[in-house]
Amino acid sequence: MRPIRAITRTAIARTAVTCAVVISVGAAMSTTAHAGTPDGEVQRQVATQIAAHGGTQTGPGEITYRNGAVKLIIPSARQAATCPGGWYCFFQYSNYRGRMLQFQDCGGDQFLGDYGFRNYTTSWQNHTGHTVEVFDEDVQPWKLLWTEHPTTEAVSVGTEADNRADFFTTYCA
Ligand SMILES: [Ca+2]
């Protein structure tokens, strides 16, 4: 059973990438007709993200990884991303704006670079009971940048930690 499932998954992933490319071409044509269309730009960024870091598009501006354990949201110009209950989220800009990378797993280390989010975080929200310790591994020894206690958030990580987060350890509630 396992080899068959693996093949199916690969086939699905290939189909998703093909769709993304086709949609991207459509978006490019649309941009020609309506210059600066935010939705077209979002779709272009989705295609770029999948080409660079894999994942499957599961909605407008939404890319899912690891069978749903991780999601990247690329919001349109009209609407900010929202960190749902039961997840903890990293945001590209202050005040929970820009791209949002959301997780729900606990009990180990996870690497933001796997999703193109290394040195990228400026604000965060933790809508779980887990505790998350976030590190910079570009310095020796690795530096603890901040700790996300259960149900807390920060509109900005501050100048010292801005765009430095590389990985985190999540302690289960
Ligand atoms: Ca770093």
C-alpha cells in the first residue's frame, strides 16, 4: 500500500504544480488587461513559492505543507491574513501584516527556511497552549530571540530580533 500512496501523492503534487503554472499564465494575461491587479500578484507569488519550496495550493493565496500541518498565507492587498485558533503564526511585517506562516505541531524543532521564511519574521501570534522558543542560528552560539507563551502575541519582535528568526522549538501544552 505504501508505494501506491507515495505515487498517488507525487501525482497529486505534480498536478497541483501544473495547475499553478497554468493559473500563473492566466494571471499574467489578466495583469496586462488590469495593471496592478492584487489577486494576480498573489497568484504569481503562490506559483513562485511552490516552485521554490514545494507545497500544494489549497486556496487563494494559501499553500499547504506536510499534509496540512503547516500553511503559508499570502494575503491580497485588500485583506490581512488571520491566525486561526489552535495555530501559532509568524508574520512578515509588524502588526500581523504581510505573509503569514502558521503551525500547530508541538514536541520538536521546525525550520522556517523550509518554507522560505528564514530571517523574515517581524510579528507573531500564538493561539495555542504550546510554548514556542524562537532562535537565530546565524550566530554562534545560537541565540534565543523570543519566547511565545500560550495565547500571547507581539505586534513587533523589536529591532534586535527583527528578520532574524530561523527555527523554533515547540513545547506541548
Ligand atoms: Ca537568522
